[in-house]
Amino acid sequence: MLASQEQLVQQLQAAAGQTARFQRFRRNPAGVAQLKLALSLGVVREVTLHTFAGQTLRGVLPEIVSTTICRFGYFEPDLTRALICLLRPGGTFLDVGAHIGYFSVLASRLVGPQGRVVAFEPTPRTAALTRRNLAPYPQARVVGMAAWNRRETLTFNDFGWAHSAYNSFTAPRLSGQAVTATPLTVPATDLDSYIEENGLIPSLIKIDAESAEMQVLQGLERTMARHGPILSIEVGDKDIAGVPSSAAILGHAIARGYAAFDVTASGLHPHVPRQQYRTGNILLARTDLSAVRLAPLAASGPRAGTGMDPDTEQHGGRA
């Protein structure tokens, strides 16, 4: 592990240890105060978020991804940890379902000025915020398109700023909450075409496409065969009509020469397929990732492997 990676892991470990409310307040008093105000008034409020890595980005409270970063300084800690250990200077990272750009901002630091970061975010106002967040990083760009299995125009559901992490072409991946959808028309592309036209050789692709993971993989098959990038795929069965099971989505990649790995507290381990999946992220690779060393992370803060905030018990959607 590079010295810079070791430092980031140590910073993430320190943030994960600050779970008590008074510790969070001491780390980010202005952010916690703004969060309490947004929650008490029920208003949407744009704020500056501070991450464990010393980076800043703009978010919107009380939206769940922004709320989690405001409270803890990170989102989806196990995936964060995996990216720190797997991305290298000069690498290329594709962020499919970038939302406000948390993972793209982190990846921009990891791949450095010689690397490339491409963030796909189809919701126009979210993409505009992501562009602002990535403006300090010339190696990064935002593509205001949905990743899909072909080029076409899609009807996309915008569930409002407070639920923007769940925007999708289908019903929201929310349990027990009624939300109002505003339909949008957005352009879509298969990733193979975009990658080939822009001369990219992706190192790692994060896919968190809110029920469109299968379509994203179908549009990525040439790249998977030619370059074999590491994939991170969000899983979680919500029984939404017309959406394939997580087992089927993982099976699609496994049938094309990929092996699945779990990110655990002790490292990366071969994944045992199951019939039903809770929300989380699975890594897929054409090489054995078991030898990759991941520093341990305290089992605190948002649940390991998810964006689940223990204070809200909500799944975190895209980041």
C-alpha cells in the first residue's frame, strides 16, 4: 500500500471511530448545526460538506447521502476503503450513478492529475452540483447521461432533492415512504461506446444505478472482455417490477469470466452467491482480489458496506 493510501486509511479509521454525537459535533460543529436546522424545519438546504480525506463538496440537507457525510465525513465506508486500496495514480475511474460526486471527488485524489475520472449523472440539477464539486480536479468530468445498454432517450424519475439519491427510470428503492416523481427526459448511452470513443481504459467502474445495473452491464460487455476493469455493483433486492434480482445481475458478470468478492472488516474474500440480497456493494474482478490488503475498519458509524445511517436507518442510495 502506498504511503498516501496508508494516510487515507488512517484518516478514515479516525472518522469511523468518532461515532458519539459529541465527537461528531466537535469535528464539524457548523455542519451538525445546519443538519439539525434542516431536519427541524423540514427545508432543503445546500451546505458545504467536509470529508475524512480533507476534501470539501457541496451537498443538500436533509438528503441522505449529504446527511451521512455531514455526520461522519464519509459514505459507504467499505466501498470507500476498497477504492483507497484499489485505485492507483494514473488510473481511470468511472462513477456510474455519481449523484453529488463523493466517490468521484475521492477518486480524483487517488488517481492524481495523470489519471481520469468520469462521473455519469443523468439528473440535470444533481449533475450541475457534481460539476461544481469536481471543478477543482481537471482530471475529472461529468457526463449528464444515464448509463444504459444502448443509446436512446429515457424517461427518468426525479424524486426531489431530499430523495435525489434514488432517482431512477423505475420506482424508488425506498421502503415505506411515499414520494412524488417528476418525469424527465434524459439521454442515455452504453458505456462501451463512450469508452471507445474517448479512448479510455478503465481501472475500476462503480455501478450504483438504482435498478439499472443489468442494463449498465449489458452495455459494458466489450469493455469487460477487452480490459477487464474491476467492477463495484450495488446489490439489494427490493422486489420492483421489471427489475432483475441481484443474483441475476451478479451472475451476468460471473458468466463473463468475473469472480465476486465481499468487502469485509478483515479484507476482500470470495463471495458466496445467495438467493436474496440486502443492500450493499459487491466487487467483481477477473483476477483474485483476496491478496489485496485492506486495513481493518471499526464496525461503527454507517453500517459497513452500506450507506445506512444508524440515526436514520435508511439506505443511502447513490453518492
